[in-house]
Amino acid sequence: MKTIKIMPCLDMKEGRVVKGIHFVDLKDAGDPVENAALYQKEGADELAMLDIAATLENRKTRLEWVKNVSSVIDIPLTVGGGIESLEDIESVLEAGADNVSMNSAAVKNPDLVAEAAKAFGSEKVTVAVDARRNKEMASGFELVVSGGTKPVGKDAVAWAKQCQELGAGTILPTSMDGDGTRAGYDLEFTRAISDAVDLPVVASGGAGTLEHFYEAVVQGGAQILLAASVFHYRIFSIGEVKEYLQEKGLQVNLKGQLYAKT
């Protein structure tokens, strides 16, 4: 049995953590450094930080944000947003990230995935696959880029398979239909991706109850569970999620964990 990992996500804009619904209607969700430190204390296995406006604003990832967050944690940090070249990846890794997440740039230039895997190792390369439902696609899911603003006309599941072939180490699928809703992960989309690849799959978008985390594993096939709203707004602590998953028979890492029971 694989150990299931919990990965809080810091969506960043203008130096603050934000959270929206369906990628829009963003609201402030706190200070990134304070949240990062808390999540490690609660037992997070990994942390994601996504500079969600970088691509739309046509700029690079804010390296100072990476440095500030990485300085208060020692769990793996995955950073995404505005990464378009090997030089960008090197800069982000040097700033303190352990892994990078690519989305729009990988779609635009698939060779970047292969080049990054060769230069830095597949284990450092995550490809984020954002999608929306579209019956015209073979899988029923269409790839979208630029923070969910631009449909690509490409099948999202076929793209995930291509990314594995190119050398990606992890796939992070997010359904626009579920993002921020707390109505549950898009299990159909997550399962379609996990069935299509042999890589670790990160469930993302829509966690709202403890059951949703469990469903993402047993129905969605995910190994890593990403969530934002439920942690930022203190609906659950990471400890509570892990305890629940363990009680349901899943393997989680409880070592050195502090619980913030409500």
C-alpha cells in the first residue's frame, strides 16, 4: 500500500494567498509564510505554491515569494506559475523549490518537459493539467491554459499520457468545474488521468469534506491530495484529514505531527 500524501496549496497573487471558485472571484486567504509554517507544523507532507497571475501578466515567478516560503519549511516545495524555460526552472530551484510545476509553457512547448526532465531529473518535474468538460474530446475533458482562460482544443487525458512519455515525474490534474467549490474532487477526471499514466497523480480542486479526500484515493486513484480552501479557512487541520484517512484504512505519515483539533 502506498503512503498517501497531503499537499496544501498556496495560490499566490500580489504577495498574498488567495482562493477563488472556478479560478475566479479571488479572495484573500492569508499570509504565505504563516500558512506554510502552520501546514508543516500540522503534518503536511509537501507544499505547493502557484503564482497564479504570472502567465496572465506575462512575467516570471516571483522568486522572493519562493525564498520566503522555503525558508520556514523543510518539506518538499513545488512551485509553479510563469515557468517557461530551463533558466526559469533553475532560478526557482535555486530560490528554494524542490520541484517545479509547468502548465501553459509545457503545452506551448512540449519539448520543455523532456529538456527539464533530462536536465534536472523527472522527479523534479510536475505537469499541471487544467481541464474543463467538453463532449467533443475523446475523454470528455478539454485542456485549458493561462489560468483556465484559454481552451486549447486538445484532449486533457491524452496530454497527460504525452507528458509521461516526455519524462514528467508527476501529473497534477485540476478540473475547472470543481475548483474552489468544496463539492468534491472531480473523480471522473482524476480517475481518467490516473488510469492513463503510471505516475503519481495529485488530486486537486474541490475538497470540502473529509470524505472527499478518501474518495480521491479509492475512486480517483490519486496518491497525493492537494487542497486549499479547507486548510486556509481552518475548516480542517491536516492532522484531522490524516487521522480520518488512517481510520478508513489508508496509509498516511503521522510521524512528528501536531494536531489542531477544533
